[in-house]
Amino acid sequence: MRKPLILFPLVFLFLFVFASAQTPPTPVDSLQAVDTPDDAGGQVDLTWKPSPDEGRAVSPVIGYQILAAPAADSTFVPIGTASAGATSVTAKDRLENGRPYYFKIRAYAMDSSYAESEVAGPVVPKGSWWNTKPAYLRIVIWMVFVVGFILYNIRKAGKKELYIRPIAGIDAIDEGIGRATEMGRPILFICGLGDAAQAATLAAFSVLGRVAQKTAQYQTRLIVPCYEPIVFTICQDIVKGAYLNAGRPEAYNEKDVFFVVYDQFPYVAAVNGIMLREKPATNFYLGQFYAESLMLAETGFEAGSIQIAGTDQLIQMSFFIVACDFTLIGEELFAASAYLSKEPEQVGSIKGQDWGKVIFAGLSILGVVSVLLDENLRVHFFGFFRKLMLNE
Amino acid sequence: MPGMVSLTLAGFLTLGIMSFVYKDNPIYKFCESIFIGVSAGYYFVLIFYQSLLPQLTDKIGLTGALTDSALAYYRQSGSLASVQWFNLIAAVLGMMMLMRLLPKIGWISRWPLAFVIGSIAGLKLIGELQTNIMTQIQKSILPLWAPQYVDGSLSLAASIGQSLTNIVLVGGILTGVIYFFFSKEHKGVFGGAARVGIWFLMVTFGAAFGLTVMSRMSLLIARIDFLLRDWLHLLG
Amino acid sequence: MSQPNPSAPTLGPGFWEKFALLDRRIIFAFIFLGLALPLFYTIRQPIPVSPEGRAYYQSIENLPAGSKVLLSFDYDPPSSPELQPMAEATFKQLFTKNCKLVVIGLWPQGPQQAEQALATALRDPRFKDKKLEYGVNYANLGYMAGNEIVIQKMNADIISTFPSDYKGNATASLPIMRGVRNYKNFDFIINFSSGFVGTREWVQFCVDRSGAKMIAGNTAVQAPENYPYFRSGQLKGLLAGMKGAAEYETVAGQPGKGISFMGSQSVAHLVVILFVILGNIAYFVSRRKW
């Protein structure tokens, strides 16, 4: 790979100095330049018919140089190369969006003589708003379906109560609050390490609202140590709002919802310390968790707390299942949040996603059947479907 | 000498944090406080120099010497290019986030928050659909009978093996999806399928647990290696 | 609960009841010894190489000499025992192949981890004659905040995403960055990750959108989440934890910390398995009695 690069200029130099008679090649023909579709801009697609002298016996064409200029009569500068045999290239160096460019191709022969094509252009590179490649079209189809289902179900949920199956961990939430009240010990609520934009964190907010409202009613202390600064501010708002709704704004203690540190293991060290010192009766771990899940749940177990966990990080679930009393696995967390809040947006979303899952399962089954028939019985089944799903 | 002091300090802090496995104690509390304090300070400095200065104040032109910062560009040309407008809008959104510190106009901070949540949700939706739904469905559409040929002739053992793998994979996906279906109670055949789904999940959790044990051991080995080799020079 | 029969052998039900309530600190002590003692001995054991590990090595080996490779360091010191040996061995293999390396970090301490791994690799006597030069053969563009948005933005323009490098030089002035605009200008991408933002986001926003070829080194905790991407071809190779590092060192013929720590790892695993079996027996025996 390196050698030809070094040899290239040497060969050129040699031929330039010693070649006795140079015969310029025939230039490339039908050069066309168009703005590259489905890109972020700054690129132009060039196509041409190769020089017929690529295969001539004496001094054949050995490569092409791409030249560009802002005007047809200004100086053309090289912006790229293409090897002999190529009939297209995407020019992307030094091209700016919104400015016109002219292009020509210089065909180089072995004896370093060259010939330039006619000028193509002007072309104005620009970014595309829509990506029309099939892969993206499929995503749009999925999105239209899933978002459509969700919106439809949100509307429906606003009019009547929709059914969501009972989930084991949900009753435990109220039990946990009751237990802490009876024992006169605090409740620890951890929203995970995710940021405020993650679905699991949003679901945790919803449950936090519910828990805070109950603790306000029962006058149980609620401790919320936060990891992420934005999550911290939202938690403050939620707990404060819940105490206000419960008619006990004076019971809200600002110091119990606090920011710890934005670093994973120091955060764990701090929360572990809180668990052992404050001895909370109930620990909630809801949201996005990473390596700290086991350390937190293990310490909570050791401190004798009832523990309720829920996360969409399936890998971390294993530790919660081992060390916690109740767990909300993956999407159960979102369902629990919808179940508790009864908000049409949340209930409708769960319902809409259920419809999406039916389609997902249906397509998978159809796919498996079509592959089975295709490969074993040579019966071509659902040709269009296979094209759509398998990109065949 | 300074090297020895820092090694001793590191060794002491390692043992201090490890003492937690015996029980909570004042030395652990001391080390924990140092850990949190140093970490907070370190992140502040890191984010200040690697994010705040180059991404905000340099780009506006309050610090640094960028020739295309908003202020420098404005001085030169009397106008701003779109990139510089974007930087200014980002700066304003950042300032709005700080409004939280003023109780009366704290609500303003919800706007940039809405921007962050909305834009990330949109970005992730496409990514999740493409990577975790489209591609994964495509790759899990597998033949339940997968004949395998060895030297041109059908190998029954290999075929059964591959077919079983495919059946487990497709079955695991379908029953897993059934477990996470919330519109129907887990009863009858549906309940049975959901039960199989949760078994699949439990097996996955078991594997994950094992790998995590391995991960944690690795961390501990490195610390023990540090204590014995670098600090106490007991290992060659 | 009945009193144990004094004439019964010591391994009677009384033993299992006590075992079920064993103080966890005793287990900790056994694991500590299981990890520490093997460090004093050289334990030779075969290290079978998984298909993922072999694919990781092979995909670098298949790169044409002089290829341009982008490496993202998305971890911090707590995960370095697992990922640092992989990073060091990877640098060495890439330098052997005369690849040109551009390093970035999406975790604040990532670029610093890369610097350490680079320093270790560059000390290797094999590279003395190569006269590897900063800015020409390798460069560290530093950390950038913004997680997956950074990955997305790099698909449009890398130089404007990282205007200056780790040392404060203008990125555009580095010879290695000449002609580099987006992922299309890299032959290969390697990601070392221990969580979010990491391999998953790289697959989503880089591989699936730009068609780039990528391999990854993960912590063992994180790896199960990313195995499906290897199976589906979105990742060309995957190393999982210290075991992955040891596999890679084995197949690359570069023994390092990964291999040397595997003895401790294996003994500790045996201790864990033993306690799991004994714990289960104790659980069932005690349950039957109660």
C-alpha cells in the first residue's frame, strides 16, 4: 500500500524527463456532476465515460484527477483522484454548501501527458432534509405505525380507563411506604444514574411523585440523593409539588432531596454510607443503573431494608433480582408508572407499544415461516414482505 | 520520595475503602469523604477546561483566540454566520438553565430542559428503531430447520444443533415479547408462553451475573496487584 | 429446632444450618486469598479463544498496512483493569501494521487512559525504529461533551467537532487529519467502553448510519448487551472483560496483564462456584429441616 504512493511521483518524474514523445490520451467523455442525494451536504457525485485510452498499448491512462473551480473560467484546483477503470467518484473535499462549483477530469497517461474533459456544472452542494434510502423509509413506516398507535390509544385512554395487567411489584410500593411509616424510619429513593431524557428516569419521576405524596400524608421522611444535576432539580420540584398537593408544604425538607456527586463510584460510596447510617426501612431503586446496582442493593440488603427496584437495563436486573425483594423488569417499570399515575399519556403509550409488539411478533412469525418455506420447500412466500424486512 | 508518599497514600485509601466489607467505620467514612470531595473537584476542573471554556466562552469569543468566534467574526464582518448563531442560542439556553437559582423565574429553566429532552428523544427514537428493532428483527428471522452440509452431504447432528439454536433464539424472542405484553393477563396458553419468556430472561440474568462477577474480580485483582506489587513490593 | 446429635459426624445437618448463615466476611476472606495467592505463582493455563475474540484480532490483521483507524476511549480509571490491557495490545497490533491512529474520548477521562496506553505501547522496543511521530502516525483529539450527539456530529464533520487536540493544537493543522472529514475517511473504528456512552451508541449512530466497520472492547458487565450486535454483524469483533483481554493477548502473541491475571481470576471463580454449590446445598438441607 505504501510503496506505490512513494513510487508514483518518481515514475512521473522519470517519464517527464526521459520520455521522448508524449501522446496525450483521449479525455473522458460525458462528465456529469450532481449534488449527492441524501447527505448532509458538501458533496457532489461525478460520473463519466472512461477514456478509451485506458487500454492502449503505448502509455495507457493510469488515473484521473478531479478538478474543481468556483467559475467555469477561473483556475481549477485538484480536489481528489480516481484510479483507472473508475467511472464515478463522490467529490467531498473543499466543497462548501450553497456555493456553485464547476468540475473537470484530467486523464493522466503513463508518459505523464494528460487531457482534460469538458467542464461540468455548475452544481451547488446542499444538505438534504430527507433521507430517501430504503433503510430510512422502513424506519419512517415503523414510526408512523408506532406513534400512530400511541396517539390513538392516548386519545382512547382520555375517554375511558384502559386495562393494564397487574404487575407484582406495584403493590409492594405502597407496602414499602406503609412499612417505613410503621417503623418510623425513612424511605430512600434513588432515581438511577441516567439523565432526565431517559425513559427509565422519567418513569422513576412518576413513581417518585406517588411515593412523595404518600410520605407527605403519612409524615414519613423521604431521602432522595441525586447523581445527575438536572435530575436533581427535577426531583426537588416533584417532591416539593407532591408535598404541596398533599396539603403539607411545611413538611417538605429541602435538605432531604440533594445532589451528591456526578461520579459513579463516589456516588455509590456516599449512598452506601447513607444506608448504613440512616437505616431506611425501604429503598427504591428506579431508573437507569449501571455497575453500581449490585453495590447499592447489596448494602441495602445488609442494612435490612425492604428493597424495590426497577430498570430497563436488563443486565443490571440480575443483581436487583438477587438482592431486592421486588423487581420491575424492563418495561414493567414503565407500565408500573402508567398504572400508578393513570395518566392517559402514559397508559396510552403502554397500550400503543403493546400494539407495536403484536406487529413485531407477527412480522417475526411471518418472516420465520417465509424463510422456512423458501429454504426447504422452495416456495417463495411474501416476496414483498421479505424485500421490506430482509432488505433482499 | 514524592512517589513513595503518593503510593502510600493510595495504598492507605484503598485499604480504607476496602474496610467497608468488614463494617462501616470511621476510616471508611474518612476515605469516602476524600473520594467524594476529590471527585467533585476533579470533575469541576475537567468540565471547566474541557467543556465550558472550549465549547462556550471560546466560541463566543470571551476567552481564547479563535478567529471564527462570534465576537471576532462580528468585529471583522459586522454580521454572524449560522454556526455562530447556533453557538449563541446554545449559550442562551445554558443561561436559561441557571435561572433555576432564582426562585421567582425558576420556571424559565424548564424550556432548555424541554429542548434537551425533546431533541435527545428524537435522536434516540431513530437510533433505537434502526439498530435495535429493524436490524435485530432482520437478523432473527431464521429457518427453524437449518440443514447443514459437510463436504456436500447432509450432516444430521450439525443440522439438529443449528436448528435447535435457531428455535431457541426465535422462541426466546417471541415468548419474551409476550411476557412484556401488558394488555392481557398472564393466563392459559398466553400465561404459559409468558412463563417461558421469564425463564429465558432469568437465564440471561444468570449469564450477566456471572460476567459481572468476573468484572468485579478483575477490578479487585488490579487493586490487590497494586497493593502487593507497586506499594509493598512483595511481587516480582 | 432439634439439638444436633453429639455422636453424629461433623458434616451433619447442623453444619449446613450454620453454613447457610455463614458470615459473609468469611466468604470475602476466601475470595481475597483466592485472588491474591495466585499472584505469587506463575499459573500456566490454556486460554481458549472465543469466536468474538478471534474476530477482533483478525479484523485488525486484515486491515491493509497504513490504514487510518479511529479509536474512541469511553471509560475511566475504575474500568481500566479490564480495558487497559486490551487498549495497549490493540495499539501494539495497529502500530505493527503501520496504521495511522486518531484517538478521541467521550468520557472525560478517556483521552487520559488513551495517553497511558499509547505511552506503554510506544515503549515497546519493536517500534523504536519506526520513529512514530505525534500528529503524523497518531493523534489524540481529547474529550468532547455531548455523548451520542458527538458521534452523530462526527458523521458530518470531525474537525469542527474536535477543533483542537488534547495538547491544544488546532486539529486541522495535524498532518494525520489531512483529508479527514467524517467516518468515511477511516478504514476502521475501535471502541473501548464501560457503559453509557459506549458501544451501543457507536453502533446506533456511527455503524448503522455511516456503514463504518467497528470492533469493540467492553467490560464483562457490559458485554452481554452488545453480543447481539456481533451476531448481527454490526460489530466485527468483541472482547469481553479481562478474559477478552487475555484471549486477545493470546491470539496476538503479546502476553500482558490480561494473561497474567487470569490465574487469580480462575482460582477466584472456583472459590465462587464452590460457595454457590455449598450455599445451595445448605439452603435445601436447611429448608427441608425447617
